Amino acid sequence: MSFETFNLHPSIMAGVHGLGYVTPTPIQLKSIPPIMQGRDVIGLAQTGTGKTAAFALPILQRLIKGQRGPVRAAIISPTRELAEQTCEAFMELGQYTNLESTAIYGGVSMDQQLRRLRGGIDIVVGCPGRLLDHLWKGTIDFSNLEVLVIDEMDRLFDMGFLPSIRGILECILHRRQTLMFSATMPNDIRRLVQEILHDPVTVQIGRTVPALTVSHALYPVKQHLKTALLVELLQQIKTESVLVFTRTKHRAERVAQHMKRAGFGATSLQGNLSQGRRQAALDGFRAGSHKILVATDIAARGIDVLRISHVINYDMPESTDAYTHRIGRTGRVDKKGDALTFVTGADTAMVHDLERVLKKPLERRTLQGFDYAKPPLDNGNIRSPHQSGRRAVRNGRVKITVT
């Protein structure tokens, strides 16, 4: 089966061939025909299965005939990075069509976005908050909208964007084709589907579990030894690009700085960075100038780098769905990948949940030569394991006696 099967316009096929696409992925094979028929579609597939092209190609096919200039397709994305990535996919696939697309998101001035919109845009890819701002100000007109895509719906829901999405939907008063893509389908999202989609076709590729191309392993370690273990692990294993996940923004920055001091080409991607710094970090990681990217879950949404060989969970994710999203950054499009997770005693319940979802026990590993007995820092100094301390309280002061 090839892309010629879909009878796409020659200008679109030129973009497909330019990107080297030959055989459609399963999500593309099953989604593109009903979308081209004008049906509402729910696409359930793991990250990295080619779903962006699954909706981009039929949208380009629909828009290539008709009036240019008014916004006729809109894609809602959870993060700036994913919005930029999706917009780039439309530009690359549609480079010979003369269709114009732009990315809209917060954290940057609206002026440049306004200039782009006034110049005539066919496809808008945006984050919910900024899209809603433009709609309320009247700077985006959805009266000609033909297709609405809600991408990564489960992540949008997790990030609290449901009210903004409802606000956007209230601004679209006419019937349109609606497409929804998600890795998982919790009950709250199912209820939304019933409200906004009309007789949808459901396309599900596999189970909503990590891809079979990814291997999994756990590294039991005490919390204070995680950074040291990360350094030694990366010194011992063969990697290409590595994505490291932390639970907090501050920890992502701190771990990235430590990796730099250890001699690695590392950078961080987290919400406290300006848009310019976020884009520079992402561009450097994609180009290979940064081999290690330390990121939080929200910031890392939309990272699409095929050569990520390892995803390392410095901190255990908060849910099995979050685990699926994280490790979906590796093992993409049938490439092999490794997911390594540092676990402490506090992660026991989540480990059991993961093993239940994966339907197999996860391998426990130890790193040869690593000192797992190293004590934590005490006031900036490492205490000897042969030292012990006795605390006595005298006149409200703590006296420490080292023996």
C-alpha cells in the first residue's frame, strides 16, 4: 500500500515524496479515507505513529480547492512546541500547494501573529488560550472554518484546557468536520466526544500502551543519588539523543546544569523559559548540538526527533498514561528505543501499575561500579558512612556531636 492509493492532489503528493514518505502508517491508512469522506473521526494511537500526517494530508486535499485567505482549518494543540511542530508538518507537506499556515500561542506578542493573520491564512495551529484571545478580540474569524482538529485531547484535558476548548467551540456556530486525536480516552473525554462529534468513525491502532519497539528497565536508587547515577549511566551506555524527564521545572534546570558541568552537551526545556530560549533548546536538540534534553512533561509535548535512542525517567511519572506519553518520544515509526526509569521506595505502587498495563514484570537493573551506599549531602559536605551524629537540645539550640 502506498500514498498513491489516496488519490491526493499532485501538489500534495510532491510534498509527500519530498519528505520521503513511501508507505502509510496504520493510523494514516485507516484515518485518511474517512476524513477525506468528510466524516468526523476519533483517532486513538500512541505517540509517534504518524497521526499528524493522518489529518494534515486530507485537510490539505480539502482546502486545495476553494477560496484562499480565510481560515478554513484550525488545529488545537496543548503546547507551543507541538503547535510549531504541527504547523511545520503542514508547511512541508503543503509546500507546493500555496496554502498558508501559522502557529498561534501565548508567551509572545500578538502583533506578529496579527500581521500573519491579516495577510491571509488558510490553516491555524494554536494553543487554546491564545486562540480564544484572538476569537474574543475578533482578530481570528472562524466563520469560514470547515475542519476543526483537537489534537492530543488527553493532554489538553490533563492541562486544564477543557473550559477554553468549550469557549472555542461556542465561537463556531456552524456545522464543521471535527477530528479528535488522543493516545488515551478517559471517560471525561468520551463525554465531550458525545457532545461535539457527529456520528464519528473511531480508528484505534493497538492498545493505549507503550509501543512494542521500546524496551523497559527500572533502576532502583535513592533520591539523592539520582543525578550521580544519571551521569555514570550515560557514561557507560551507547546513546544517540537522550530525553530526560523530571517532575518539576526547577529540577529540570538543575539536572541540566549538572550534566553540563559533567561534560555533556545538555540543555533544559521547561515552562519558566522564554519562548526564545525554549525554541533554541528544542532547535539545538533537533540539530544534535545538544545530545541531552532535560524536560518536564508539559514542556516536552510535541518533541518529534526520530533519533532519540533513550528516554530516562529521572522522576517516575504520575500515571501510566503519562508514562506512555513520555516514552513515546523514543521507538518512533518502528525504530528501537529504550525507556529507563529511576525508582525509589515511594514509587512501588506506580511500578505495579506499569507492570499491570504492560502485562509483564519490568527488569530491575543495577549499574556496575556505582556506589549505591553513598550518603546524602550534609550542609554541603558528604558525611562519611563511618560517622554518626548525636543531637542534643540545650537552651533552644541543637548541638551535634560527631563520633
